[in-house]
Amino acid sequence: MIRMLIELAIVGYLPGALAFRWPTPGRAVRAALPAEERAFWAVILSVVTSCLLGLALAAAGVYTFGRLIGPCWA
């Protein structure tokens, strides 16, 4: 159960949180958003990233959940 929750956090939050905090010119504007909105956008970006990566792996015929979450948990 704990492993499932950690995997959910890796797939459903971590990619978006990293992308949202990426050092680009608009970072100060994003940092000024309320915490709820930052969390919302982190989840949305994570879902989109995970879906696109999963579809790309499936199109290449090499999809496994271990490959989706990558070297951080495999």
C-alpha cells in the first residue's frame, strides 16, 4: 500500500512539480501563485507528462510501469 502511494506521487505529482519549478523567466510569477493553484498545476502537468510518456513508450512497444516511473523507483 505504501509503495502504491509512493508510485502515485512519483507519477502524479513529481514531474509537474519539477516542471513548475523549472528555472525559466516566468518563475517569479508562478511562485507568487497561491499554494492550492501551484499544487493544481503540478498535478495537471504531471498527468499530461505521464500520459504522453506512457503513450510514447507504448507506441515504441516497450511500455512497463517500471519504465514509466524510471530509475527513481524501478
